[in-house]
Amino acid sequence: MKKNQQRIKLSKETKDHMITEIKRYYLNERDEELGDLAAALFLDFIIEELAPEFYNQGVYDSCNFMKDKSEDLLTIQI
């Protein structure tokens, strides 16, 4: 995990659901059975290494959306 980066926290229910989905994906797409531990470790990797980029992109997109909308407010000036 990178310095100054907060870990994304998931509820137990959400994490269990994601582990189930990872196992389902591997079985359906790769015809491989993945155990709970392997799926959990893979999920941890995604959370630590990949998810921050998705999160940051969401923050960036939200910021741009809000900036565009706040500029629209200027059009209602009298």
C-alpha cells in the first residue's frame, strides 16, 4: 500500500459477496475452481493495488461534474 493511502474497507457481507463472485468468475470464465483463501487474497490484491485508481477516477469525474454544474449556475444570473 502506498504512503498516505487509506485502505478501502468493506463490510463482511460485501467482502463475502465479492469472494463468491470472484470464485464464480474463475469457474465460469476459466473453468478453474478457486478456494475461499485464494479468492480472498485476490480480492485483497485488487483492493490494495487497483481499487484506489478506480476510486480516484470517481473523485476526479465527480469533481469535473460538479465544476460543470456550478458553472451552469452562472447562466441564471439576472
